[in-house]
Amino acid sequence: MTMIDWRKRNDAIGTVNRGDACESGLCTLCTSDCKGKCETWMSSLVGRKMLYPRNFGEITSGSSNIVANGAGYHGVRIQGYAYGAKGLPSNLTNDPDDCIFPNVNVETSFGGEIKTKCRVPIMTGALGSTFIAAKYWDSFAVGAALCGFPIVIGENVVGVDRKSTLGGGKITDAPELDRRINTFLKYYDGYGAVIVQMNVEDTRNGVAQYILDKFGDQVILELKWGQGAKDIGGEIQVTDIEYAKFLKDRGYVVDPNPYDPEAEAAYKARAIKSFARHSRLGGTDIDTAEDVKAGFLKAVADLREMGFKRISLKTGAYGMEALALSIRCAAEAKLDLLTIDGAGGGTGMSPWNMMEYWGVPSLHLHAKTYEYCKLLEESGLKVPDISLAGGFAREDHLFKGIGMCAPYTKLICMGRAPMIPGYLGSNIQGVFQPETKAQYNGRWDELPQSVKAIGTYPDEIFAGWEAVKNKVGADEMKNIPFGAIAMYGYADKLACGLQQFMAGARKFKLSEISRDDLMSANRETEEVTKLPFMTDALDDVAKKIIKG
């Protein structure tokens, strides 16, 4: 099998990856001080302009149309059609003046009794106790609220907060969690949501009751079985031995043990420079799938009895049994959302070779998700609303992911990609407003040439500047982090690009996207997904036309 060309450099749109590129188009190692210029980085500044080749009027451009080997989302192509129009709203007709891509509706919603509306069909991955999430939270949360999509507060945020307090083993004050929720709610306008994850330690610490008492039904609670980056629970790295001891006292697994005399001596000698804090495995006291389901249904029932109206589940890149179990449990518990994360992703410090070699890659996992959801529906149960995660970053990814498990997919969960606007905007803000560097974690002292080539002043650099100002008002603009403005530009590019793909497929409403709109570009992808190879797709219809 030949190596897949991930296109580290794209001369047509003027993008370059600093390091090795993933299938998503992001570098395998994405640094917060990066000076560009991957596609997501550039999109955060110039927005929908990134949909087109650069230097129009002076160039021509043509795709290399590489059909790479191997099963993956790179091996999925999107159909286009020469006639028809589906999903037009009642106020429009199939007249060409109405059937234009700006009229494509990319809004979505998910949930059971309570529908959560989203302006674009994306959500963030879990941004939890990793320090980078805390540093750039204002940009992430304000950006998500302004764009109208859900943001997820990941596991352990309460447990690692040195300012949080416990009474009787339960959380009584959690300032960092409060800050994160309130930052989103300040700009929330009815679209999107703030979702808070729960793991073993969070459950023990009484985080659910704390959230309910303080925020009520403003928050969606997410139970966590796993994620695509690892299968051993979350982890962070700390460099202060006293902080490591604090985490050990909080009940976490800390490696090496900061109370071990040998570790203390090695730390003092600078041989040990950091400690890894790990969460616990869940489900270790359960032996059968039936027991898992029974315990899960009881846990959800207890949460509903407490007062939670919206509950979701996040599961990882486990094998087929766990995948089927998560779908069945989510259906029987009538959850509002089930997020299924393929192997390889990660936003923190997951063990590298674990990210490389454990679990089921996204395409394979998502293809089986569709198969199992279809079987569940045929058995008479309502399929839960699905969000797919695992290496998504571009508008074609949104279409492919939604189509792969259509009609069940309502959202695409994006981990690392929407963090990039937060880094980039914060770095630019630190140059123009040095006094904000500590607040927003700006890491540049001057603008790099990659930014100067776009503009000189903030309202010239950010394509989303005027739209955000129009949304919040000129007076409030001074309180909006530049990272949130960059997020707006990135989300606008994704939405516009998705509109264009959908218009080409003659689908003017998100729910009209189907698996028939996808085809396989290689035989390996066809085998995994059961999507027909591109010259086989609609071939029977074509032959009928030829035969008259």
C-alpha cells in the first residue's frame, strides 16, 4: 500500500503545515504559539475566502485529485447532481433565483423532549482539566456562544481546581467550573449549549448535584465512557510537587507517587520534572453487558429524578460490543445525544503510542454506527441523536460525517480544530493589547509576516470582526476576546463551505443529506463503509438511461 498524501502544502489556497499533517489537515502536534499556515489557522483570519484559490485574476488552478489508498474519510467523495432541489423552505420555490447556496439551511437541533438548537452542525470536543483549555477558555466559550454551537466542559475541571472546596467529600464551591459555564452563558442567545462531562471522580465529588443546584437546566450533563485518544481515562501533567500532592489527596492516581521518598528526592535533584495525574477506569466492577445496561439506566433515572432534563453520553473508540452497547443504552435511556469518538484524536497529553495504536479508527467506527443504528430502528426503538467525532476540521468533513450516519447524525464533534482560532486570536490580541497577555495567554511580541500579509489592524485582519461587532454592539466589542472573533471567522467558513457542498448535492436542508450522497474513492473504503465505489454509484440508473 502506498503512503497517503495528506497534502502538507497546498499551493492553490496558500497553506502549509509546520509539521507532519493528519488526515484532518492539522499538524500532528498543534502548538499554541504557531505562526501558521494550515488551513484551519488561515480560515480563522480570512474566513470564507479560504474556500477559494488565492490570487484570483492572476492564476488558474486545478486539483491533483489524488485518490489515496486505505480506508478513511479521505477515501469518501461527495456526489453532485445535475438537477433537482430538496428541502427548500416553504417560502422558496425551485426557481434558480431561489436555489442558491446562501439559501441552504445548515441549522440543526438535537434532543428528546427539549430540543437544543444550533446555528451550525458542530460542537467542540471535551475541553477539560488540560491547562490549555483553562488558558484559552474565554476565547473558546465566547466564540461558541456567538456562533451558536455547543461547547463541552470536560472531566475533572472541579477536581484539579485548587480553589474548589469539598465538604463531607462533596464539592461545595467550584470557581473554575463556575467561570467556564458563566462565560458561555453571558453571550448565549438560545443557540448552542454548555455541556459538562462527568467521570468517576466527578461523580464521587458530587459535581452533578452542584451543577443542578447552581445552574439548573441551563447545563446539559454528559456521562463519559471514553474517548478516541485513549482508553485509560483523562490525564494532565503538573510540574509542582505540592500540586501533585494536592491531586493525590483529592483521590487521583498520580505517577510517580509524589509522596514516595525516592520520587521526592528525584524531584529535588531535578531528575523528575513532572507528575502525571490520571483518572480511574470506569466499569471495573461490572462483568456483563446486561449489568452495564442495567447500571447505566439506573444512573440516568437517578439523574432525572435529581432534576436533570438533558443528558448525553460520550463514548470512545472501543470495539463493536461497546459501540452497540452505547447505542442501545442511549436509546433505552432516551438520551438527548450520543457522541461517538474514533481513535486517534486528543486535545491533551494522551500517551502517544496509545493514540497511534489503540482502538477503532473513525471511519470504521462510524460505518458500524450506521449499521447498528439501522438495526435498532428496525427493531422498533427510536435511535438517539448522534454526534460523530474523530479528526474532523473542514467543511467536506462535516458533509461526509453527517452523510455517513444519516439520518441519525445531527452534529460533528471537533476536538483540536476549533481550538486553533483561540490560540491565534489570543496571540494577535497580545500584540495589540499587551496588557491582556496574561488574561488571554498571548504568546507573540509582534505580528509574524503570515499575519501582516493579511492586514495591519484587528478589523482588517479578522474577516469576522464586523459581523461580531454587529452582533454584540460597538460598546461590547471591547470585551470580546480576539480568539472568539477568530472562531467566528472559522465557523463562518465551515458553514459557507457546507452550504456549497449541499447546494451541489441539491440538498437545501441539513436533514436531507443521505448516504446516497456519498461514494467510495477506493475499494478499501467501499469494503468498510458499504458505500458504492464511485463508478458503481448510480451505474444501474445510468445504464437505463443509455438503453432508453
